[in-house]
Amino acid sequence: MRIRKAVFPVAGLGTRFLPATKASAKEMLPIVDKPLIQYAVQEAISAGAEELIFITGRSKNSIMDHFDKAYELEAELASRGKGKLLETVQEILPPGITCIFIRQAEALGLGHAVLCAWPAVGDEDFSVILADDLIDGRLRPCLAQMQRVYQEYGTSVIAVERVPQEDVSSYGIVETQPVGPGLGEIRRIVEKPKPAEATSNLAVVGRYILTPRIFKLLERTQRGAGGEIQLTDAISAMIQEQTVLAYEFEGTRYDCGSKLGYLKANVEYGLKHPELADGFREYLHDLTADWSQPAGEKVVKVAKK
Ligand code: UTP
């Protein structure tokens, strides 16, 4: 039981990142030196995906280009003897992996984006990864952790994490019946509840393993929160028919759809980057030491660097 197909909805407008996302894709924003979508693709491949289905929109052609072969660039790097960089470019998509691009004509919501994947997914279980939720899965990538749960239970699995009560209105929130450590069966799921109405702080994050039943349910799903067709609403219908598990993954999630989450991810991945870690740590150390200085002096010292 392996999930062969992974869906990447990348057709959102990315309004929280305007103007950066006016003419280019949010998912192409780099975390140090790799775009968000590449981290997501690597996570899917490491969990066994062979077919990558991208749901794209306007201003997203760079995503297609990123995973395409770049003959001129490769020839140029080869002729300049830049073997290491050539390898870096060639490794973006390992052999044997297929990419499919489907256009979502209008950004009608995440649920609608997933529905657009139906012709390519067909009648098999599949995963969905939202690239703007970057997850450092510590010992094992988040989707690979979920795949283990899927192999044991053979049902839909959704990644969740606890969020502060005041943040529940930014997420799909689930109530669960415990099944095991960090694992529960979803009894109720609500998109963006008001903090006073939420009876749980267990939030859905951007990793899903779903059965194809979701497509039929999405077809019937009306516009919900924010006027969008919400995946959460279709999952709410699915729990009436099938078991859907909520899995509290091990690791750290960076909400790279928000500017603060994006900056945090860059700092933390920078501190782990083999080429940058030492120099960056030293820089941050000096910078934060400067913060303890009086304001006037601080400006002078930081400006000198
Ligand atoms: P978000 O809720 O982050 O929306 O979508 P967004 O448009 O990307 O960003 P903001 O909120 O305007 O800043 C969650 C995921 O669903 C995809 C997005 O690309 C993102 O990966 N999505 C959303 C679609 O593919 N299509 C849609 O119609 C909406």
C-alpha cells in the first residue's frame, strides 16, 4: 500500500505576499536556496510518490519550468566545468518521476483545486501537499510519517498540530476520538471557527492522504468560508461515511504563506545549511549582541557590517 500520486495545489493568489506574488508564484519563494515547491516535491518523493500532479494558475509557469529539463543552462554549466552546480540542477527531479500540470482557471478555493486533480488521480488513494506549509520532520519527513499510519489503518490521514487558541480562526479545526498516541479519529471538522466557538485547538496543516471518495463529495460542496470551495467541508461530509484519522506529526511546521513564518524558516534553514551555517550563526550572534546596545550605537555597529 503505497501512495503513488501526490497533488500540489499551487493556484492560490498568494495575496499575503503581494507585491512579491504579483507576477510570480508564492511556491517559488526560496527558503535559502531552494523554492518551497521543491521541498514539497522532495517530501512526496521520499514518501514514495512517482506521479506529481500540480494544480496551477496564472503566474505559475515558473513552477513548470523549474521541474522541466533546462538544456541550455545544463550545457552552459557543463562547458564552464561547474559540475557540482550541474548536479544540483539535474537532481531537482529524479529519474522515473512524472509531472502533470492541470490549470485551475479560477482560484475558487483549495477544495476546488483538489477536485481539478480528479482526472489525473482517478480511483486511487493519493496525497495532497501544500508547499507553503514547510515541515521539518526531524527523523522522518511528515508525509512519510503519515504513510506509516496509512499503511497500518488503510484510511484517510490528515496532519494536525496544536495551535494557540487565539489562532484557531486561521485553520480548519478538528475534534477527535483518541485512537493511539498522537492519533485520533475525526468526529468534527470546522473551517476557521471563531475562537469562542472552537472546542479544540487541533489544527489541520497542509498534508493529507485521502481516498478518492473525496472527489464525489467535493463535486457537491458549496462555497463555504471566505466564499471558497473548502476541502474541509468535503472532509466533514467524508467523516459521515469513512474513518478519517488526524495525526499529530513529529517536527516543526513553518507557515511560509505568512511573512513571519517565511522569515523564521529562512533563518532556521540558514542555520542548518552546510555552506552557510557558521557564517550565518556568527552574523546573527553579532546582530543580537548589538540589540543590547543603546539605539544610536546599534545603528552604527550594524551599519558597519
Ligand atoms: P491559501 O489559503 O494559502 O491561499 O491556500 P493563497 O491564495 O495561496 O494565499 P493568500 O491567503 O491569498 O495569501 C492554501 C493552498 O491552496 C492553494 C494555494 O496555492 C496554497 O498552496 N490554492 C488555494 C489553490 O491551489 N487554489 C485556490 O483556489 C486556493
